[in-house]
Amino acid sequence: MTQYTRVRSSCSCQGSAWEGVVIVGLGGGPGESLRVTVRRDRSAVVVALKGELDLHTQPLAEDAFAQVLTETAPHPSGVIADLSELTFCDSTGLSALISARHRLAANGRPLVLAGVHDRVTQVLRLTGLDQVFGCYATVAEAASALDQDG
């Protein structure tokens, strides 16, 4: 049985400085963990996912995106999911990203992906989601695109 530890750090909201680890998931074995950090980067909030986004860690990712909706102040124009350290993503992981995209869009905030590589790129292409999400090589490129669209 996999157990998770959920940790909320104190986030500082001083002007444009908004940063902190929102949720840490620790799985029961190697490869069963996801670490989610949230920080503000210029005009966007960056949700960085490190590890595996799958059936076991999906709730952690969803919790992080929910935190972004309820706690970021002032609300930035968009959200960047930094997937550069995501090593695995299955269909339930994709579901978490799609769900976050819908919830954020309903609040007028786009969600784009940055740092997508290797196996995650394959999953996005196979499902056609690479055409749904804006995908950028780096967080800086994604932030620039959000600035231009905003």
C-alpha cells in the first residue's frame, strides 16, 4: 500500500514573490513518488512536477493545481506546468493535466506545458493533447508566450 505525506509550506505573498513547496508526495517504493513545487515566475505561476504522474500520484497534482486557483494573489495571467523533471505520465496523469486546464480556463487562466520530453512527449502526441496544450521547450519560453497572449 502506498502512503503519501502532504506538506504545505508557508508561502510568501509579497508583491510578485510567491513561492513555496505546496505538496510533497512520498510513495511506498522507488518510482512511486511525485514532488510538486509552486513558484511565481514573472507573470505566471509555475507548477513543477518531479517524478511520476500516474494513478497513485494524480491526487497530489490535482491538489497542487487547486491550491494555485485558491491561493495565488495577485492572480497571474497564466499557469505553467513544468514537466522537465517528470519521468513518467500515464492516462490518469494526463487526466490531471486536462482537469487542471479546464478549471483554470474557467477562471480565465491558461495552462501551458514546459520542458516536455521523451516519453511524456510520446503520450501527448499519441493522444493528440500536444495540439490542445501549448507546449514549450522551457519555462522562459512558456512565460514569454503567456506574456504575449495576455
